[in-house]
Amino acid sequence: DAGVIQSPRHEVTEMGQEVTLRCKPISGHDYLFWYRQTMMRGLELLIYFNNNVPIDDSGMPEDRFSAKMPNASFSTLKIQPSEPRDSAVYFCASSYTSWGTEAFFGQGTRLTVV
Amino acid sequence: SQQGEEDPQALSIQEGENATMNCSYKTSINNLQWYRQNSGRGLVHLILIRSNEREKHSGRLRVTLDTSKKSSSLLITASRAADTASYFCATDVQEAAGNKLTFGGGTRVLVKP
């Protein structure tokens, strides 16, 4: 397996634009996590899915953020409208359902909102 | 909010020395995991210790867990320049419908050759 694949690797957009980040988890993994990493806040859990169902979205900063997982092999994180404070590295990770397993991370998407 | 807090935030040592970093957390956990992140890259899993375990080894890594104090430590022995990275602890917490994995703030480790 190629691992967790995120796209794009880099995204520069203007304030107010819609941004969509994409993630392909490892085949067979039941859990998918979205994280945001900044110097100020560290690595924040935004939302996670279990078998394509959103379980906990309490980390999503506000209504401008939304995440979907239409099937087991694809997830998106959308920001609409984007703001400069959304600039960060966004990571997707996946893992097996079974108790006590490691998470595999993608390479991240570096988002810059100008 | 972050479940784990790491200490120290940064650590600078000479090659060959040992590096120790600590993690404290707030709620009951299923397990605690340590990850490594090289600059500009994603996180890579290092080691997992279950809530009923007290110590675990993997190569030059030694992890301890004290659930009564809600704390863990990661020891890297005989450090190498290639160990320079940020290290994060992560807690796996059982929720009603799933397992939540949240990370601490990390420790930046610099190993000088």
C-alpha cells in the first residue's frame, strides 16, 4: 500500500475562497482522523470518522469547516470561506478499528491563506 | 483541547547522550503512543504502551507508563544526529462510538554531532 495520500501538498489561496483538502486512507483502515498543526496550537484533532461515520467533530473550529467521508477510500476537509488564520498544515491519518493500533499519517497539506 | 502535555518543550544534547521526555495527560486511556516528526513531514509511530503495561522497549527506545500519575516518559538511549526531530505523545481514549487519538504539544529534540 502507498500509505495515506493527501492532496494537494501545498495550497495557496486568497481569503474568502473555498479550499478543499483530500485524503485517501490506507485500504482496510476503519478510522480516519483530520488534524491541524500550527506553531501556536500544536497538533489539534479536528474530526474523526469510524467506518465513514463522523464520530467526534468537537475540534472543528467553526461552521466554515466541514468534513465528509463518502466512502471508505476518500475523505475531504472543506473550508468555506477561508481566512488567513486557517493557514496551517493539515494532516490526515488512518488506523484499524481494533483497540490499540497505531495511526498512519499522510504527508500533510500546507495551506496558506493570503 | 490537547489531552497530553509534554515536558520539556525543547531539548538539546550531544550525540551519544540519552534523551528523556515526559508526557502528562488528563483522562483515563486505553493506551499511550509516541510518535516522531521530522521537519516538514508527517508523524511516524514509534511505540505503543497499553494501560495495563508499565514499561516497554523497542531498540533504543524505552517507554514507561504510570496510570496513577497519568504520566509517561520516553527515553532515547545513545542518541544519534538522525534522532533530531519532534516527539509527540498521543492518548487513545475510548468514547461511546469510537477511539479518539489526541496529541500533546511535542518535544523538539536536537542532537548535536
